Amino acid sequence: MIDLNHGSGWLYGAVAPRPPIAEAVSAAIDSALTARNRSERPRSYVSSSGLGRDCLRQIQYDFLGLPKDEGQEFPPKTLRIFEAGHRAEDIVAGWFRIAGFDLRTARADGRQFGFEALGGRFKGHIDGCLVSGPVAMDYPALWENKALGASSWKDVVKRGVSIARPVYAAQIALYQAYLDLPNPALFTALNRDTMEMHSELVPFDAHLAQDMSDRAVAVVRASEAGEWLPRTAAERTAVVCRGGMAAGKWHAPCTWAIRCWGEQP
């Protein structure tokens, strides 16, 4: 008998047809990434990477490690983007070394360079430090790298990191201050879609560093006293809560919005 269904994917004697291979592989990887993310212990310190966000209440929730709103965990796609961004640092660092830069990204024991203050409740870890190189610039210099999608990358190229992504600028200023690297930092942005690289020097902004450091102190002290810091937004529909662009500035959606406006004060 001729099997006229040979292209259907159905196997005689099988309980059900196999799912498409692409769907099956993606589901397996997504499940593993989600499980790994859930197993990671939340940070127990104020991170320099998030201090530039507008809302102090949001930073405080993050510091306290409070559970995110239901359904607000990072989706697998975002987890993949995070991991790709982290690995992009190694790629770009390799390019710098091939080009003749003396780039230090880790201590002898493999740990990242960084700082901590407030008894370990305020920390930051840098991507690296440029000690010397073939390009005329002031050394040593902080190196900070980000991997961005095409739209974000073009915005940074057009307006500069300090205006286009002030959260990154705050992070850079803190690193320059706490690691005593006052020379202009070298910020690089890798376009994830085209692999183009943007580089710019970021002068040390002492006032910004002090403001961000004061914010960290405020978050820790208020949390110790059992006090909630004020929200930036006057209503839950504000862009700082729901996410989006406002006045040329991007805000990621707050993952504690329900808690902030409903369950908790």
C-alpha cells in the first residue's frame, strides 16, 4: 500500500506526532533559562547599574529583593539578550587586545574589579580598565561596554551616552569616582544586529557621582528604618511605571508597579 501521508509527520503506531524541531528545541532552552534565573539568589545590595533610574522606590524594592509582580519575571527572550550582552564584553575585550591595548578585566583570581561601600550594601563591578594602548587618550581609563539593539545603538551614536542613556552615564561616573579613575572613560557600544562598534570618551562628572552615591545612602538608610522612599510618578499610568519613552528618555517598565500602587504603600 502506498503511504500517501508520508509527508505529514505522523508516525504509524505513535501516540501523537512530534512537535516541530524548532519549537521543541526553543521550548527546552527557554525552560532551562527560566529555571536557572529563578534559582539565582537576588542581590542584597544597591547596584551601581540601576542607581540612575528615576524612581527611588523602585531602586529600594530592588535592594530589598522583594518579589516582582506576577507575570513580571524576565521572559526567556530577555534572558538570552542579557547573556548575549555579557558575552559581548569578552568579544569586544578580545578585539581591544588584538589591537594592542592593555585591557585589564579581572584580578589574578578571576574576580571582576569593583568597589563596595556601606558595609557591602552598595557595590559595583566594572567591565575593565585600559592601562595603555595605540590610541591617543589619557590612561588609565575606565572601560564600559554595552551590547545594544540597532535602534538603541543609533540613538547612543546620535546623542551620546550621557543624554541617550543617563543610567549608563550614572554607572560610569560612580565607577570613576570609587575606583579613582578620573580620566575620561571609554564607553563602547556594540550593535547586536550589525556588529558595528561605537566608541566615545565620557568625562568624569563628579556632581553626578556624588548625587548617585547619595541616592545609595538614602536607599539603604530608609530601608534600615523601615521607611518607603517616595515614588517619582504621581499616578500609575506614568511612563516611569508602565515603561516607554518620555522627553527623549527610555524607561523600562517597573516590575513592582502593582505592589507599589496596590498591595503596598
